[in-house]
Amino acid sequence: MPMSAGEIEKMIKEAIPEAEVQISDLRGDGDHYAALVTAAAFKGKSRVQQHQMVYDALRGRMGNELHALALQTAIPDNA
């Protein structure tokens, strides 16, 4: 069963509470999403580490309920 954009956002915000999360359904099928996650918690971390934090937040659902996620991460200007 596919995940909703709301579920993805909720899981990310539970793991990274201050994160700003923007989710887009790329195909309208509930299976292919793009996410932009902006968080001060990413400061000092490599892009790979930032992405790993987001994937960890999804607790193993990537590749199962969540088929594809085009992920971008950013650090807020004021961090």
C-alpha cells in the first residue's frame, strides 16, 4: 500500500522536529514523491549524512511502501 504525502511528512518531522518539509507527488500515483527537507540539524553534515537522516526517519519504508523519493536537503540561512 503506497504512503501518503502526509505520512511521509509526519515521519520526517517526528525524527527531525524543526524540519520544514515540502512533499510533491510526482505522478499522482502516491508512489513517486519529491521532498525538500530544510533543517538546522543538517548543519555540519555531508549531503549523504543529511539524506541518511531523512531515510532513517522513514524507518525502512523506502523501497517498500515508498517506491521512489527524489530527495533534496538544505540548511536554513539562519542556522
